[in-house]
Amino acid sequence: MNTIFKTQLKNANLKLKEHYNNNELIKQSREFAREKINNALNKDGTLNWKKLPKLLNSNPKLEKSNKYEVLTKGLAFAPSFISEYNTCNFASLGCGLGCLNFAGHGQEHMLCNGKHNVLIARIVRTILYYEYREQFLKQLHKEIKTFSNYVHNQNIKNNTQLICGIRLNVLSDILWEKIDITLFNDNPNITFYDYTKNPNRNVSHIPNYSLTFSRNEMNDLYCEQAFNNNMNVAIVFDIKKGYTIPKTFRNKNVLDGDLHDARFLDSNNHYVGLRKKGNKIDDTGFVINVNTFFNPIKMAS
């Protein structure tokens, strides 16, 4: 990596850490998360997982893949410095501030009795990963096996060929290929996939793990490298839901990435176009303004 990129990365991380450390909802949710973990901690130091949120769950974006015969669950950590641990080392200011953590079921106003349970669950999982790693991985393997068996039984019951998909980084960028290679080796019938903003990641040696490079305003210079490594590149366009995305960008074809989340189904050597979510204004360059070269058209409902 070049020196300029490293400096930009360091500065972005410092600003994101400060930003999230000054958010009252996040600070409160950290306290609730710690309480939940303490209440689930046995005297011998083991965790009572019945008192903790499931590691794997689903969301509307993951469920879009169902119509492509893919059943998917994902592991949703708290992104960036939200948990106080940094799960997105290669985040830029643009993607960090515009993160989907506060979209969908995670929207900031979605409180229950003064608590943001979705955010608390994400922080709990993150703390468990960093502070109770051995128990966390054991539970993760267990939940993956349970979901894999469920998909297998569904195929037998309905005479189908559904693909079992697992997204380990729903909102994070953990190097699972270095953390626990047995996740992939022990589950050859599962297709794992993720987005990453880390230009150094290479999982070509893992046949059942697919990575899509995620472009932001800082790592743009590594997009071509990603294509050379047989990874597609996800890019966020300033386009509203229900409107078309460009067919081409920078002389490459563009896939509509909002149709489903199963990125391993995508053809190679493509950009994966994603529509901007939420109402936050981006002035960093993370979101590409298409008005200069493309006129979005309302799609048929």
C-alpha cells in the first residue's frame, strides 16, 4: 500500500473513533451490552448462550437471495468503533459515516423501552468475539452447522437444491481466512461470501469463500487490482430506490447489486452497483454522483 493511502486510513480511523465515542445512543448501548454479557457469564467463566443473542441471523437484504434459491444467514457485528473495538480497519470517512448500521432494522429511532436492541446485540457479538474468542468460535461453528442442517433438510423435504450461504461480515471486515480456516474447511457444502475494503485480502485458496471488493473514496486506486484478482467491485451510486442504475461504468458492465445479496452468483469482471441508502448527504466522494453521466429512470413496479 502506498504511503498516502496509509495516512488517509489512519486519519479516517481517528475521526471515526471520535465520532462514535461521542454518540450518546452508542455509549448507552455499550453499557447495556456489557450488562447483558455479565448476566450471561457463569462463575466458571463460561457463557450461557441462551441469555445472549444468536450469532447468525437474517435481514431483508439477505432474504432477497431466497428467490435465487439461496438461503442465507449473516453475522452482524457492530461496525467501525461502535463497540470500541474496530471491526473495519480499512473504512474511509465516507463509508464509516454512511454505514448501513443505522439503516433498516437498525435505524436510530427503533427503540424498545429506551433500548436499541438491534444495536446492543451487534455490540454484544463484537465484544464476545474479541474477549471470549474461543467460546465465540465454538458457538459460531455450532450455529453454522445448525443452519446447514436446516437447509439440507429443506432440500430433502421439498426436493429442491437450495444453496446454503453464510455472510460472515454483514457490517464488518474481519479476515476470517486468518482467524479460523476451519470454518471453510469443515463446511465445504456452504458458500461463504463477503464484501471487503481491504485491498490485501486474497481468498483464492478457499474454494467456498467469495469476496467482492467494496470501493470507497480512499481505496479507489485499488479497484483495478481487485479486478486482476478476479474480484468484482461494489460501488455506491447516488440513485434512489426504484430507479435504474448505469449499464456500464468506467468501461465495465454493471450488475444491479440490490436485486439480491448472494454476490457469489455474480459474473466476473463487473462492477456491482448499489443504490445509496438513507438520507445522509455524502460529500466525501464515497457515493458516486451519476447525474454527470447517467439519467436514472423509474423502474416498472
